[in-house]
Amino acid sequence: MSKEEPIELKMKFHEHYEMMWPFIKPYLFRAILAVLVSVPIGALDSVIALSLKPYMDVVLVEKSERSPIYIPFLIIAFTSLQGALNYIATYLNTWVGMHINQDLKRHLFKKLMRMETAYFDTHSSGTVLQRFAADCDTACGGLLDNLRTFISKFFSSFSLVCVLIYNSWQLAIIAVAVMFLALLPLSTVKRRIKKTIQKSVQEATKIYTNYNEAYSGNKTIAGYNLQDYMYQKFDDALKVMFKLGIKMVQKTAWMTPLMHVVVSAGIGAVIWYGSSLIVNGKISPGNFVSFITALILLYTPVKSIGKSFNNVQVSFLAIERLVEILNTEPKIRDKEGAVVLDRIHKDIEFKDVCFEYNEGVPVLKNVNIKVKAGSNIAIVGNSGGGKTTLVNLLPRFYDVSSGAIFIDGRDIRDYTLQSLRDNMSVVFQDNFLFSGSIRENILSGRPDATEDDLWRVLKLVYLEDFVKG
């Protein structure tokens, strides 16, 4: 297996969404609705903070019984509205996200079915599972959630900053300055965690591969007593994942306590300067309480931004890996103007055929064979001599490195892949059964086969008595 190179995070924030646009477009209305619902969810955070000013000034300061009776009901009403909008946004996000996920998986699985055999030679089963399945879940799970969180927190922050300015522009300057100071480390963290995330994804593919090998190779493992060897491989992969997980914590976990310290310093500065403003009569106690409430609501998401930032980076990395797959085209595919092969009329000819799996290491050299239609031929030779490789070139599991293979005088690359393979039957060295019944396995090659055709095949492969029994 060739070792995959880690993918660099080069795309900008908006480019991740542009790349996923073809899959978002069919569900654009609901996606936009989910994003728009996030606007009032964020903006409503400021209602509680804003409503505390008249309450504090009238009841606690003036000791007046003319308390604005509507304030408690207003808070309950707006909180209920925010809860309802949160439910709607979550439902829409899940609906759109699952549809995008499934469409993307369908598209990728269709592409996987068209990949050439060499692709599977150079990519482990774990890599295929990671790139074609797990990355879809990671990307789609974070795609709208990240956008919704960004929109919601943006309007929440904007509305709360407006409350801060309304209550005291002097204190607002301090609060906003401290918030930007707390966010500064994010620019350095992105560079520090990039390679760790990439390595974690690569190691995860090894764990997937270990599970697949344990399942597919269970007889080989048991027959050669390889249980300890397989366990050691699995254990080594887990140990590497553990080290990478700890390394991620070392690189990011310091952000949360640092945010707490910076935010606490901001709150302390506001209290210190706010006390002076209250004493000098520049703001009322109601202004101050409203300001502190808005400030705490503003700072709360900042304190936990480290974890959220990591999730965003993991999601964006998954999108970039998906984009690479989406841009990958099978090397063996129909050429423009390919014709349909109805049947073989004359002969099959290998003319000066050369082939190599790895560049500079030839497996076949200048092979010349001509087989007349209707005749039988056996290729005999030592193990590893190239017999299987020679046969694999005929249905174009691989393409020749040089020379050509002709059917009825035409290069097989001029025929469509489907018609070429429809004219061939292949018995592989390794048996493979798809999930399902024996009937379903036989009919997978010819869904329109009759009952008589089915039993004739069973008789030819000596399975008639087994099925009847």
C-alpha cells in the first residue's frame, strides 16, 4: 500500500461551502431557513440583559412598587420563543444535513464503483472507509452546525454589544477589547493543530483496516496462529492514536483556562471602572447590572471556544478530503466515442504487450498471443510469472503500459467498459459472496435470468443438491 500524503488546509472559510454547493443546492430553501432562524435565536440573548435595567432602577434602587409587571412575562415569552426557534433550527439542520450526507455518499459510492483496480491496490480498506464514509459524516455533521453556530453567535454577540454600548460606551470599549484579546490565540492554534488532525485521520484508517483484516482474513489468522501479531498491530495503532489525542490536548486545552483568565480580567476591569461611573452618577445601578449580565452572556461562548474551534477544523479537513475524492477521476474509463462490443467474432490478440505495477519494475515484456474465437487456451507457468496479470489486462482491470490488446482487430480501449466486460466471464482465484442469498448472488450478474437459467447455473457449479437440501 502506498502511503497517503497528508492534505494541507489551504481553503478559506467560504471555499468549504462553495465546494459543497452542488449538494446543498437541492435543499437550499430549508438550508437558508435554518440559517435565518439562527438570527433571532442569537439576537434574543440580549432581551434578558436589556430588561434588567428598568427592573433594577425601579424596584431595587427607587424601592418603588410600580415595578414594570410585564418584564417577568416578557422574559418568559422571549425565552419560550427562543426555545421554539432552537427546535426548528435543529430539526431543519438535521433534515438538510442528513439529505446532503446521503446524496454525497451516493455520489461517492458511485464513484468508488468506477475506480480502477489499481486504486484498491494502493489504498487500504480503512482508507476507503474513512474517505468515502466517515469523512461524509464528519463534514456534513459540521457543515450546517458550524454555519448555524457562527450566525447565531454573531448576532448574539452583535445584540449583546449593542446592549453594552446602550448601558455604557466606556465600559463597552473595555469589554470588546478584552474579547478580541481572548480570541487572538486562535490564529496560532490553527497552525499548531493542523498536522495533528491530519495524522489522527490517517491513524484512524489503520484501525478500520485492522478490523476489516480481522474479519476478511479470519481463516488465515486462525490457520497460521496470527492472533498475537494482529493484536499487536491493532494495539500499536491505538497507542499512536492515544499519543495524538494527548498531543491535541496539549496544543489546545490551554485555551479554555486562558480564556477564563482573560475573561475574568475583563469582568474585573469592568467592575472596577463601573463602580467609579456609578459613584459619579454617569450610569445607574440598573445600567451596571444590565451591562454585567450582557457581558457574561457575551463571554460565556468565548470561554469554550477552544473545543468548538477544533471541531470546525476537523469538519473543514473532512470537506477538503472529500473535495479531493470528488475531483479524482478513474484512470480506466471509456474514451470519447467508444463503441459497443456486441460479441467476439474473430480473435483476441496481445501485441507487444508490456505491463508494470510499479514504474521501472516490468511484469510482462513484449507478450504476443493470438487466440481464435471458439478455441481454448491455457496459460501455464510458475507462481508469480504473470499469468493472472495477463488475464487481468483483458477486461481492463489494468491497462497495458505499452503495446495493445485487440479484439476483432480493434484496440480494447476503443470499446466501452461495460460492453467489453459483458462479453467475458471471469473465475477469480479468491471466492467472494455478496451479502444476501445464493439466488441474489447469482442474479447480481444477470438480473433478468429465468428460473431455468438459475437452476442450470446451479447444476454447472454443483450446487443444485446443496440448494435443494
